[in-house]
Amino acid sequence: MLRSLKKVFLLIDAFTAEVPEWTLADLSRHVEMPKPTVHHIMTTLLEGGWIDRNVETKKFRLGVRLWEKGSLAVKQMGLRDIARPHVEALVRECGETVRLGILDTADPGWVIYIDRVEGRQTVRADNAGTVRAPSYCVATGKAMLAHHPDVLKRVFSRQLRSYTEHTLTKPADLDRDLALTRKRGYSLNRSEFHGEVVGVAAPIHNHEGRVVAAIGISAPAYRLGPDAIKRIARVVVATAGDISRSAGFVTQGGSYGTFSQGTSQGTSQGTMRTVGSGRSSIAAAKRAGAKLSQPADRSNRGLRPRGRQ
């Protein structure tokens, strides 16, 4: 570890429930560092919001930004635990790899996968080992960006890299795609990050109604043609609703989400999940026609994925 980073962590670790505030002199003696060095580091942390200073006593204390990051870490771990049974159930039903993702708070141009369960298929998507991916060209990322216009502005503030010939790098094109995502209730990745890999994802809401994560399925494109996408999207949306409900999310009227059974125009929407109904969303989706254990859908019309498997 870099010596400068070790010094920063040593200073932060000095703040405890028993000693929440330090004067510069006391902190310097406690960590056995020269006072000018401690002053320089603390000033830098103060400017970044990681450290705060009591106006009256002039003592240093932990800043709000550290509290925010700590709270985020706890919530993410809690979400992973809440979602895991639903993730495993989705894998059992669909047979494909399922991922649970969140946006990187420092750089929302990336999705961080906090959980992944591999599918039972012998041939899987070639991004199976990925722990992070560009948010604007994977289904989980687009499912979240569609509900965070303020975050999307940060993503648009730089030139978007093209990973395949299908990557949407123009803001206008991505805006249209995200509008469609909101309308139909799920997002699609049509070989936009890896050639011949298709993804379907739906947003997860917390108890406050904010989209905080997304759950998605990815598979080789030959298994996720238009018909297969319609079947699987039903169950992905239903599963996202179950996770949201488990996290305490209840919409006005007691329902969660809609699913478009129509074409890309997003027509024929109907409620997929009623909170408190006592029914399994996956079972309900299967009864609605989501026959997931079918042979690969090789029609694949309209996708034409290219590139390496």
C-alpha cells in the first residue's frame, strides 16, 4: 500500500465512538506523525468533505461524505442479501446467468455487479467474469439510467466509447432507447457491449421509491431472439418487483410495474405484480405464457448480433 494512503487510513481510524473529535496537536501525537503532515492531510480531506471541523472547538471529526459511503456500503450488502433468493430463483427458471448491479456513485458511467449467479447452460455469455461494465451499453445500467436523468447528464458529459457496432454513443439515440425502457418496463442490450451477447434487465426500487439497482439476464444472442426476450422479460420484471417489495417498496394503489406485450412501440401494457397478493411473480409470469425452459430461440429476427461469441 502507498505510504501516503496508509497515513490517510491511519488518521481516519483514529476517529472512534469513544473519541469522535481530535485537535490537530492531539491527533498528531496519537498517530505519531509530524504536525505539518497531519495538517496537510486533514486539510485535503476537509476540502473533499471526508473530514469536518467543529466551528467552535476547531476539532476535526468525520465528514458527511464518509457517512454517505458507509451507509451505501451497508445498504448494498443488505440489498444483495434481500435479492439473493430471487436471483437464484430466476436462474432456476430461466437457466441463464443473472446479475444484480448498481451504479458506481463516483462514476455512473459504470455498473458494479454486487452479485452474480451463473446459468446452467453449457454455452454462456462471454462476459461471465465481468465485475463492472459501462452503464450505457448493458441492460442493467440502462435500466437504472432510464430513471436517473440527473445521473445521465454526468454520463453524457464525456465522449461515450463504442464497444461494438451496436453501441449507442449519441445522446439522442440513447435518450430514445431509455425512453422506451421506461415505457415497457425493462431494458435491452442488443450486443452493445460484447458481440453476440444480449441482455434483459429491470429496475429495483427501495422503500423510498428510488431506483437503486437492477437485475438482469445475459445470454448468447442465438438464445435470446425476439420471442425469448418477450418470455424472459416478463419474469425479469416480475422478479425486480419481488425484490423491490422485499426491500419495502409499495406503489400507490399497491401494484408494481408494467410489462409491454406489444412491439417496440410499447403497446398493450398490463400490471404484472400486485403487492401483497401472496402469489409468486415468477409463477404468475409462467402462467401468463413465460415458458422459459424451451429450446434456443433461433429466429433472432431484428437483432442480427455480430462479433465474437
